[in-house]
Amino acid sequence: MKTISINLPDFIDLNEKEVKLLIASKLYEEGKLSIGEAAQLAELSKRAFIEILGSFDVSLFNYNAEELRNDVKNA
């Protein structure tokens, strides 16, 4: 696993766990991590991570418009 060090301005009031959660949710949203991988990065269970995704406006179902059309057409 990579270790990355970043310096945040003092006025940004985030702790390490919050930063991990932000990064994990964004990487999941972009399809770069699976739900399990993102939950592990955020140091949460899959269930807890899934429940928190909504507060970041991230859908559990990462389908683009074309994938949704294909699913509906093939249903």
C-alpha cells in the first residue's frame, strides 16, 4: 500500500479518518476502487461505508447512462 503525506491549511478541520473517507468515496465513485476496497481504505465495514456514501452524494450503484439503458433494454 502507498503512503501519501499531504499538508492541509489549518482552516481545514479534517482528521485523518475523514480524509480517508473522502478519498475512498471519491475513488469508489470514479470506479477506481470496489466497494470492499473503498471500505477497507476508509477503515470501515462494507455496510458502514455503504451507509455513509449517501452523505457524500455518491450512489452505491455506479452505472453510467449507457449502462442503465442497456440494463433496461435487456430486462
